Amino acid sequence: MILNKYLPLIIVLLLLGCGKNTVTNSNDYSKYLSEKADKSALIANAQQWTDKLNENPNQYPYLGKRAAAYTTVFDATGDIDYLIKAEKDLKQAVEITKGKTTSYLKSLASNYISQHRFKEALELLKLAEENGDKLTGTQKMLFDVHLELGNYLLAESYLKDFKNMSDFDYLIRLAKWEDHKGNLEGAIINMEKAKTIAEASNLKSMKQWSYTNLADFYGHAGEIEKSYNLYLKALALDPTDAYAKKGIAWITFSYENNPIIAQNIIDSVKTYYTAPDYELLIAEIAEYNEDESTKITAIGRYNDMVRDKNYGDMYNAYNVIMYTDEMLLPERAIEIAELEVKNRPTPQSYDLLAWSYFKKGNIKKANAIIEKHVEGQTFEPAVLYHIAEIYKAMGKKDQVSELKNELVASLYELGPTMESKINQL
């Protein structure tokens, strides 16, 4: 495993902090907690395109406009129904134009990416590539999808095709590529360059995206104050940004050990934004508080939500962990993990399969999967923890010791409920 340059610094900061860490100030963000996305206004914006379609049924470009409006509702509120409504409109637009309008193909591909339907997105992007127009934009999305599917050689090839160190879209993808390789320093450098371009352009969407994504990278590197300040910048641009609020909630929970404030922030977000993974965060906070009743209730809400067929395979990874770690049904976890490997054969998906077999008691099979498909191919802390547990069971003491150092440095990212588990490795 690769230890990046931030590892010694992070460990020192963790040792010195001793639970007294504070970077947030409620005066900075409390004004944003009462701000909610105006769902009715967003739906009304979509309705205007419905009205126009009713008046002029042959004006198929209105389908694209309505799909964009539906997608905005989903982005702002998390309401999955509107992502599916957007899909239906875009499929109709693609059908009407016989796949010859690249913008519709790419919009539908983007919709499928949001639904984790990466293979279907790839087929659409191949058609867009064959069309030949707006090729650079298509190549950027092909990089995204190949990276998500674990087709790393193809992803790198496309990245080289549109290389441009002055281009925001290239830099954010280069940052993602460096992060994939375990080079957090390189990821941060390139995302900082993208942020500079975004601020120079003064385009709200670019600034918003760069602030929250760079904030995430800073958090991974242990630069929590920088992370916090960028989440605040994102909220200054959009006071309803649920992701930025969740980021601040995580800082108060994982870095400052203040679960009450974290819960209050999440509660404020849930008044207008709905997503199953927020329930899992509530369950995690409850576990830290040793509040079993609240944890069970939150997991129950999560399970109820993901039964909605509209979520499809979006929460497969979360579901595997639910079945292995909470519901203790490893056989069901194996079924879902095998589906995820089929849909998305990445090291992360194989890790889920290995972890499921490990939880079933088949340690040798879990180890074989890790050695063949996971080890050295991803640096995500949650995956490294699973590897460490499997290697511990296999008696690989030296590898476990090395992994433990990385996991100690990743405690902020993993969360305080993982500290005792890591200490026991």
C-alpha cells in the first residue's frame, strides 16, 4: 500500500488533538440551517414545460427542457421520482431524434450515471462518440464512466485525449484520476487549480462544485479547517446546499466529537432533502451515542426507503454493508455484491464481495478475492479496513501493521465509531 505525504502529519494531529479539536463556529453556518430548497417553485418551473408540451406536442425540445427542470428538483431535494421523470423525457427525446442528437444522448447518460447504471451510460456515450459532434465533451464523460466501471486503461486513454491544463473540466478529472491512484497530494494540487479557474470565471455552478469537492479532499488530507471554510463558501453561494451542510455535520461529528450538533445539522437538512444515506449517518451518530433505539429506527427508515424500486442499484454498496454488519445476513450480502461486481467490476465492488464471504466465515475465499482484485488497486479507507480484517484472520501480521498506520491516519474519514475496531487490529 502507498502511504502519501500527509500520513505523518495526520497521525501527529490526531495524537495532539486528544478530543479537543474545534474548527467550526455555529455563528458561521447557523443562518444557513433554516434555508430550504423551494420544491414547489422548482416543480412549477417543470410544470411550465409540461404546459408548453400540452399546447405544442410536437415540440420535442420541450422534453429536454422539462427533463433539466426535473433533474434540478432531484439535485435540490433528493426526490428520486424526479430523476426517473427526467429519464423518461430524455429517453423519449432520444427516440424521437433516433439517437442523432448528441446532447440528448449525453443528458440521458448523465441521468444513468446518477442512477449508477454505468454500462447503459457507456452505450449511449459510444453512440454520441460515433455521432462525432461535441466530441471533447463526450470524451470527458467517457472518462468518467470508464473510471466508474474499473476500465482504468481506457479511462487514462480518454484523459490524455482532452488534456488541457487550462481547462476546468480536465483538471477536475485529473484530480479524480490522481485520487484513484492514491496520490492525494496530486489530487489536491489539481483541484486547487480548477478552483482558481472557477473563481476567475465567476460561474456559480463551477465554483460550487470546486468548493465542495476540494473540501472533501482537504478532509481526507487532515486539513479540516480548510475543508470547513470551503463548505462555508459553498453555502454562501447556495444556502440550501445539502452536501455542504452534511460536510460540516461530519466535521462536528468526526473531528470535534460533537454528535449533538451534527444531528441538529442533519435534522435541518432533512426538512427538505431526502436520501437514504442520511438515515445511515443518523444511525452512525446514534451508535456513537450508544443509543440503540434511535439507531434501529434510522436503519429501519433506510430499509423502507431503499425498497423503492426507483432507487434501482444506487444503494447496492450500502445494502451489502447493512446485510453484513447490521442485519447479519451474509448470504443476502453475497447476492447483492455479486450483482454489483457484474454491474461495476471495480476493486471496491470486489471488496464488498470479499467482505461478504469473510462475514460468512469463508476467510480463504475472501482473501483470494482481495489478493486478485483489490490489493494495491484502491486506497479507500473503508476498503483498507476490510483488507486489514481479512489479513488479520489470515495471520498476515506485517501487512496488517502497515494497513493499521494508514487507517489511523484515516480516522476522520472513517468516523469515530471505527476507532476501537482499528485499535483492535
